Amino acid sequence: MKKLFNFSIYSLEWFDNDWQQVIDFCDEHGFAGVELSASGLKELEDIKELPQELIVGMHLAYYLDWLPLNEGLVSNIELEEVRETYRQQLDLARQLQVDYVVFHASSVTPAEIFTQQFNYNDREVLESVAEVINDIIKDLDLNFKLLFENLWWSGLTFLSQEDTLDFLKQVNYEEVGLLLDTGHLMNTSLRLNNEKQALDYLNSILQSLPKIWDFIYGVHLHKSLSGSYRYQHREKIYQQFKDSDSLAEKEELVREFITKSDQHLPFTEVSPAELLQMLKPEYLIHEFISDQQEEFMEFLQTQDSLVAEGEKV
């Protein structure tokens, strides 16, 4: 199992804008490399400045309401721009010779984010995702795994074994697979209050989906116990969203609600090692959100140590 952490070119300043320092950090702490966000890569003058040996995976961009199912924030003209962005990012991944790329198989309107009342069911969204993905990759010469990540919105949720397997069959690509995001799966429940409840919930869901285990090549490991926040605040924030005449304010309300819902915090009390031993993924990605180096490194060290301690038991 290759041990990684999420990284972006915007975090390079933590290492004095020196990629060699990132490599040295990984060597010192036992990481095989990083999962690099595709955000900002097109701004680089020369992609060759990125160290291929460090970048094991790439996380592609995600758009909320991007499929041609809804007449939402993204029009059909903009959808072609989205397609082109993905083609460019996939080509960058090919040049960097990554092991895998990650793609969110979901589409959701701002209103659905608050209400959780979806206009289309998971199968309908997944059929549309597969159709667009097949169009994007049909003329590309790709040589890495294409992994689809779960969310708690309509699309790939990992709550149905049949829907998940049928979706994979619809994607016209041989090296297709799944990436489990533990925090996102936790967010499918509003009733989780601590790490033990969360891990019990994850184990229960995954035990009901044994046929997808072999397709789970990677795990984004973090926790999200935001059920109480979402239950208490979503109606109030949604009302603010509806009352606002400012697109900028609406976007900020959505952004803040998503950020507080998708916490990306480290496990600190109960080791998730047993879950990892059950799934046996090829890639373990410690995934956190922080714009502060000290906080991110604390998260990383805390969770990495907890996993290691659990593996000894």
C-alpha cells in the first residue's frame, strides 16, 4: 500500500517553492509521494518542472452542476469548456505518468446541496456521467487508472452495489476503478457523532458491498462528523440563499456550507487501520483541507501515527 497525502502547487510555498524539499519530506516520513490537485497546473510555464517520481496520482477538477441534466449554473456551451478542461488535465496526467487520476462522479444543483432532495436519482446521474466521460476520453491515449470517487450527493455514493458496478461497466475504459472517500461516505448519515460510530457505519456499509472491494484501488482517509451542523443550519442558510439577489453571495453561501459539511479532519482517537486491512487498497491518501502548514502537518502526523498504531494490534 502506497502512502500518500494530498498536495497542490499552491502549497509548495510551505517548502520554500522547492520540490526537492517535498521529496525529502516524503522520504523522511515514509510517504511514496503525493496526490496532486490539477488546480493551477495549466498556469505552469513548463510541466517538466514537476518531479514525476513524486506525483503518484492526480485529482481532477470538480464542478457542481455540470451535467446536461439540469439547466443550472453550467450551460451546454460551458459544458464543452468543462470537457476541454478535463481533456487538458488528463493529458497533463499522461505527461506526468501518474498511476491514477480521481474524478467525482456526481452533479448537484445549489438548491439540492441544502435540501438533499435531488431532481435525478443516482442511476440517472451516473448514466450521464458515463456518457460525458466516454466522450472526453474516446480519442485520448491514456495509460493510468481512472478512479471514481464517492460523494453524498446524487451520483456515486457507495450506497448501492448494483448502481456502482453498473456504472463501472458503462465507462469505456479498461483501467477503471473506485476511490473510497471515508468522510464523504460518513456524510451520507446525519447521525454520526464520534469516530467509533463513524467507523462502525463505514464498516456496515462496506460489508454490504463486497463485490466492489476489488475495484477500490485507493482511499481518501479523513473524517467528517458534520451531521449536527447540517441538520441545524441548512434550512436557515438555504433561506438566505433564496433571499439573496447577489450571485456572489449565493456562491459564498454554498461554498461555506460545503466546506463546513465536508470537514476533512484527521482521525485522532480510533484507528481506521482495521478498515484499511479489510479493503487492502493500493493507495492510502491522507486528505485534509487547511491553508496553514502547521495545521496540515499536525493533521498528517496525527492520523498517520494512529494508522500505524492500529496496524500493530
